[in-house]
Amino acid sequence: MMSKVPAIVSIQSMVAQGFVGNGAVVAGMLHCAVQPLPIPTVYYGAHGAIRPRRGGEVPATLFYQLLKALENREIDFLLSGFLGSPRQGEILAKWLEHRKDLPYLLDPVLGDDPQGLYVSPEVVEVVREKLLPRADYITPNPFELMVLAENETAPLPEEAAPRDCATLFQGAQKLLAQGPSWVIVTSWRKDRNEQTLYNLLLHREGAWEVAVKAVPKKAFGTGDLFAAILASALSRSFSVRQAGAAAALAVAQSLQIAALQNADTVIPVGLRTDLFDETNYEQYGISVTPLGKEAYSTDG
């Protein structure tokens, strides 16, 4: 008999073409044998770098009704990403008051280096004040971590050195003090020319780094897909370390497919390997390494 299929509500952007927001999330979750329950926050013709931008924000009343329709449904996990307005964040926070037992992964899609913020300061505030305290897991990139932890909104120029470990750990500790059990810092390079990407898994009781060989391809949707695989794995009772490694593998494979297709977003379709089989990790340079107390201290 087949075991129960987990159901995950995914609150994200939606586009008519390409794999970003819920486009990436739904494909990734289905690959993990998870049922996605997608709720859009915006509906655009394509990702945000395409101009002119066509489409728009999902009205607050419609957003509320979509959440309301799921109020009494059995749900195993919640993932939220890009918000189209601060009002949507307020509605989600209110809805969460009635689902206090629901595990929640907050992917704070706020901006990146070197582009900076691509949401309003009001959206940043509602993420920090209303959603962060309720989250069990949060997956900021280094820029988003600094926005939430230090209110630092100036992005690093493209030629600048990456933020150092100590800065990221200090920021993560501030977020951990506000509610989440895990801060997963995504897509960090130790050096500008580093050929390895690191995802830092930071908990109050310890820390690990998931290393993956960088794929020489730029594409949108990598963070959305990473969060989707992470949430899927956690909903299926994998550990955070297993989930982080599986997410890194999915993103690497999706970038390789995007390169072959000359696509500007990830393509999480036709992934060739079992994401949870560790024998597949070596060819992608994936490793999970514990960070000792000399590298990471929860004592400040």
C-alpha cells in the first residue's frame, strides 16, 4: 500500500512561462511525491527581469478566499515565498493563527546581491514582524539575511567580496532568537571566484554546511526550487541535512538542464536521479560537513 502523500500549501508568485515561483515549486514537489496546493500572490507573464512586465498582484480579497478555502483541509506543511503586497502577508499571518500546529518554511523572497530589494519596505516589515516569528524554518540568501537581521538594504556590488562567515552566523543567530528553529542561508560563496556554493544549515544547537559544485549557468528560480525540495523532504520526515543535500542536488541538475535548453529559468523537469540517494552526490560535488564550535557558536 502506498503511504500517505504529504500536502503542502505553497504561497508564491506565478508566471505564464518559465519555472519561477510556483512554477518551480509545483514541478519540484511532484518530483518528490508531494502534493502541492499552490496559491498565487502575483500572476505575471514571465519572471521579473522581463520587460515590459505584464500581469499583476492577486487582489487581497481573492488571496484571502483562496486561503479560506483551505482552512479546514488536512495540510502537512506550509511554504511561502514572494508576496505581492504587505496586505497579503498580514492575511497569511492571521490565517496562521488558526493553524498553529502547521510546520512553516518561510522563504523571504526580498532581493539579492547586487540587485538589492525587489519588494517594498512595507513587505520587508511584514515578513520581519509578522511571518518570521511564526516560521519554523527560514531560507534567506546572504542579502536577505542582512535585510532581516540588520535592516541592511544596501546590496554588495558585483565586484565586492562576499560576506564573511562571521557576519552570516551573527545574522542567523539574531533570526534564531526571533522564532525559527533553523536558518538555512542559501547560495553563499566564500570567495568571489569560488567554484563551490554553500548552503549553511544553522540551528541553536549546531551547524552544517552543504557544499555543491557550482554549475556555470545563471538562471532564475533557483531559490524557489531549493525551498520547494527542502519543504518536500521535511514533510516526508527527512532530516534538515538530508533535505538540504537533496535541494542542492535538484538545483544543480535543473541548472544543467537549463543550460542545455538555453533557458533563463531552472528547468526542474526530467530530473534524472533520486534526490535522496547519497550515491548520486559525488558527481555533483555535494558534501555535508558539520561546523565545529570554533566556526559557529550559538553563544554570540
